[in-house]
Amino acid sequence: MLSQRYGNAFSLIPEEKRGPGSKLMLSFERAKKTFDGDLDMPFRFEVPSLARLIKQEGVPVVGFDMSDSEVVLTGYSIPVPVT
């Protein structure tokens, strides 16, 4: 989802910093646990290196708080698998 949203800026983050077990994924998992089902309530998680890469790559800032280097998602942002 983040690679779709932020494209090359996200892909440029080294795999060890964005893959399973990384600080980024652990931060995302913590944030996800705070999600209570309210689709409008945002949850946030830090991706410090993404702010610099967004600027560098000229990616449109969608759901990213540049001042806090945080991705901001709501329940509407998360793709739901079709079953």
C-alpha cells in the first residue's frame, strides 16, 4: 500500500528499513493495534526517511505529515481484500 501511495520514494528506503521486523513495520503494527474500527479516526506511524525521499522524488504528499514525518491513515485508506 505504501509503495502504491508514495511510489519510488518508498521503494528507495532500503529493504532492511521497511521490510518485516523493521522499525517502520513495528511502528505500523503498534499504530494498527490502536485502530478501533472507526473508519474516520486517523492512526499515525513514523517513517522518518520517507519525508526526505518524498521531497527528493517530488511525490505528491497524500496522507503524510511532513512536520512529524508520519504516515496518517484512516480505515478508509486501508485496502480491504475482496472475498
